[in-house]
Amino acid sequence: MRGMRHRETTGLRALAALRLVIGGVFLYAAGTKLGDMAAFAEQVANYRILPAATVAPAAALLPGIEMVIGTLLVLGIATRAAAALAAASMALFVTALTVALARGINLECGCFGGADVATWTTVVRDLALLVLALAVAIGGPGRLSGRPAEG
Amino acid sequence: MNHRSLSSQLLAILASGSALGLGLNALSPHPVALSVPVYPAAEPGSGTCSADAGAQQARRTPTMPLREALTACAGCTAAFVDARGTAAFAQGHIAGAIHLPRGDVDELRQAIERLRTFATIVVYDDEAGCQLAQPVVDLLVGAGFTDVRLLEGTWSDWQAAQGPAQAGACEACDTGRQRD
């Protein structure tokens, strides 16, 4: 009985740690883009997936959405929805990166502002974040959340 | 949590995030203009007619990678404009390309009008710094075309990539006094 409770507690702590990590990553990713949104839009365009007319609106909206997701995950509010959106956005990023790399496009990732070049390592990193976000979306906020009973 | 509650939370996050994104963009020291199309930049090291090799003005000209241009050529989704001289064009050019050497708009009017049926126009030459293609890009932009790109690569690169090609004069162009 005590062992089961211990495992349960450990699981809840792990979930809380996961959402803090993912939330922190999303907040950091959003923050690094805000200084030069025009440059981020060029990085989005370089993926050659979106039509040119839609690149600017997409680039303008994304950091805001990342920021809201990150904040909610860190605070443990609406955790499952925020984590589901985090997972969905990571799936989008993984798809875009894979398509770009498969097409031989030499581009900057655009993940955290700056000029980090997209590689298959970037894809693996985003896949890992996708799995972690899915775990939180399924498992919930864990301990230390703003709303313990929230699902 | 029921599905309706989850859906409403998802929508609320997307809506508030979008609004926040627009606000943050407006406050950014380098905001992106929402109504202006953003085209891919040149890829470092791809092709010889690239932004790095070209004039300062070429840095602001959207480009199309050779690989993407090969697809566009096969699918007839873009018009190709050859900015080289008449003799070079007659010796060989991208299949279906319009010959548009540097000149004034009135002189090249018929060739320019043929391009208006295409959403995207790709201009190329055989120069490392796009010296012939860039003025033609400027001419077309000045004539009101909105999606004009430089090919990332030259005619030689196109041949090396075994892109569709043909020889002969540009019968459809009627560019008046053509020149080398």
C-alpha cells in the first residue's frame, strides 16, 4: 500500500516536473523571437511550406501562442489543453523540419530565435518534447499545480 | 474533464495566444508587416547567382532554389525569364523561357504582357552576381509584378541539373531590338 502511494507520488512529481520543463521551453522559445519578429518571419518563410502571404501572420501569432501555452503549463492551469496544444505544435514543427531537411533545404531552425541551423538532431529534440507534452496531456498536471483537481 | 470543456480551453488558448502574438509583434523593435508577403531567402552556398555574390540590392530580392525551380518548370507554375543576350538565349535556354534582356518597358511590352498570366516569375542569367538578372527583376517589379524571384543558380547550373531546355530564338517575345 505504501509502495503504491510512493509510486503515485513519484508519478505526480514527474508530471509536474515535465510540465515545468515544457512550459519553460515554450516561454523561452517565445521570448527569443520577440526581439526580431521580422527575422523570425524570414526563418518561417525559408521552410518553403506556407504561401508567402500567410508567413507574416503565422510568424506574428506563433510566439503569443507559445507564451500562453508556456505560462499555463508552468502555472498548472488548463494543463491538459495546454499540453495537447504543445504536443500539436511540436508535431507541426517536426513535420516542417523533416520536410525541409528531406528537400535538402539549408535553413535556420527558428526555434529559439538566433541562427541555429536545423539538423536531424533538431528533429529528434522536438520529437522528445512532443512525447513529453503528450505524457502531460494524458497524465495531467501532477503535483504543485494551480488547480490540483484540474484534468 | 469533458470534451466540450477541453475544446473550449483549446480555443481560448489559441484565441488569447493569437491576440497576444499580434500585440507583442506590434511592440517588437523589429515587427513583421502582416500584409507584406515574406519570401524565402537565398540558401547559403546554393547556386552561384546568390544574394552573397550579388549586389546589395540583390539581398532584398526573393529567390527560388534550383530544385524548387525544376519542379515549377515541370509543373508550369512559374514563368522563366532569361536575362542573357540574344545569341546566348538562341544557343540554349530553360524550356519555355521568355527572353527579356535589359531594356525599357515600352520596348519589351509584348514579352512582359505574356508574363502576366503567371503568379510567379523566375529570372536567371549566367552571371555569378546576377548582374543581368537583377536589372530585369527591377524592371518587372517596376512594371507591377508582385512575385518576381532570382533563380538561385545560373543557366550553367540548370544545365548541370539536367533541367528542361531548348534552343532557338524566342518567337513569342517580339522584344524589338534584341541585343547581346
